[in-house]
Amino acid sequence: KIIDVETAFLHGVLEEEIYMDCPPGLAHTSGECLLLLKSIYGLVQAARQYYKMFIGVLREMGFVGGDADPCLMMRENELGIVYIAIWVDDSLLVGDKKAIDGAIEELKRKFKLKIEGTLDDYLSCEISLSPDKKRGWIHQPHLLKKIEKKFGPLVAQLKEYKTPGTPGYSVIRNIIEKIPKEEQSIYRSGVGSLLFLVKHSRPDIANAVRELSKCLDGASKAAYKELKRLIKYVLDTRELALKLEPSETELEKGKWSLTMYSDSDYATDPENRISISGYVLFLMGVPISWRSKSQKSVTLSSTEAEYVALSEAVKEIVFVYQVLKSMK
């Protein structure tokens, strides 16, 4: 379930002494001002103070975690297990039904809540579950509709592509012969939309989007053409979703299991000969983290490039391990 705390930022407790001008309509003499006793919307620290207060309430309720990942906590009691993922004033609760309902009832004593029983729209994602609740799919139909509305006419005449990007193609920044200003705006907007798609549900386009991101300030005609190709691919494969189905073998073991795949190319960037690292991390057979990123230094061999890629992958494993450990 999804819960939304109403007037969330008004619950924060200020740690500083803050004054504000008297609002219109309030009788006051010249030079008078108001001392804020609690947080209000518009303050720089409003979100932070709400978070600190909300986390404190969860800890009083018996939730643990929030150390390695400050926005993920869990509680286990006689009702079962419940996990809560916090996103500002919206929180996602997953776990045993009785445990979820129990946590919501306790939160109702502290806050006025809006509760949604479906996961049709959470952070621009839609989470679909099978009838037996043993598998799920994350996709982003709302974002795809926006992409189609904005870029659909631009790519409608293109042929259907089987891959996200042209095999072996590398984007080169073109500072001298930039595309027209209008097309440059479309380019940045398109890459931004695709980045949000990569973040949540489409790891298959991660490398192609990374390549396009290299020239946001100086895209060439070739890069603009590559963007249209990728948008066409995304729209043609809109039915694809990220499958969430824990491996039966891993479930039988009864423990959290992490599996990581890492790889790199070698000096394929024609401008600076930087290598590219890529990895995908599975938790109990479910992909939870992925990345395609340029390495920070120039490696001198394919072996060194692989070691650098592996180093980045291990950092992600350590982080996820610390998150899991903090919730035991």
C-alpha cells in the first residue's frame, strides 16, 4: 500500500530560531515579525525536519534500518514483516497484510493519511502483481505516454529497431557544428526522460542512454539521429517491464543471496580512450541495481579495465549488504 502524509512539512520541529514577516491581513505594528515554532512549507530545511521527525516516529514503533539506506526500514512482530520505503511524504509499505494494516493504524494516530491500496502510480512507476502475489512487474506507462506525446511524431516514420543503439557507435561531442537550438532542447529533454526510464524499469537501454548523455551541451546530427532511434526502440517495446520473481532455489535456501555480473570494454571512447564499466546486481534472482558508466581513469590494458569495472561492482555489493545487515 501507499500512504501519503497530509500537510507533511508542518509536522517538522525546527532546531533553529527563525523569524518571518507578518502575512497580509494580520494586524501588526511596523517592525513586528513572527517567531516560527514549527516548520512550514517554503523553508529550506522543511523536508529534512519532516524526515527526522518521521524516522523518529517509525523507530518508536519498532522499525529498524535506515542506517545504510536512510529511506528503507522494516519491522517484524507477531503480525508478520513489513517494509517501508520513504519518498518525502509518500511511503510504500510491502509485507504481510496484517503487519501492513497494523503499521498504518499506528501511523494514523500520529498523522492524517491518504491511503492507496493499488500500486498504479508510485514515483511514475506502475507495479503489477500476479494473482498469487508471487511475481510482479515494474513498468512506467505514464512516462511512456508523455514520451510518445512529445516525441512520437518525431520518430513515427522510422523503421523498427531490434537494439537500443547502433552496435559499436560512440557519440562524439561537437562543439563547433552543433545542431540548431530547438533540436538541442529536444535532445536534452529526450535524454532526461530516458534517464528516468533507465533508473526504474529499463536496464536494457542504460548503455545507449549513457552514450547520449556525453554531449548534452553539444550534440551533433549523428547524436540527434541516435536519440530518435532509441526513442523509437523504447516506444516499440513499451510492453517490456522489469520482472520481479524471486528464484525458487534462492527462496528454499531461506537467506538473502546476492549475484553480480560485471563487464567492461577497453578504450572504446574515440575522444579520450576511456573504458566503459557495466554491472547488474541480483537479489534472490531479481535485478535491483544496474549501471553503465565511463571509468574515471584511462586504463592501460583490457585486464586493468576489467579490474576497475569489478571494483565498482564490489562497491555496490558492499552497500546492498550493509542495507540488508542493518535490517536484521
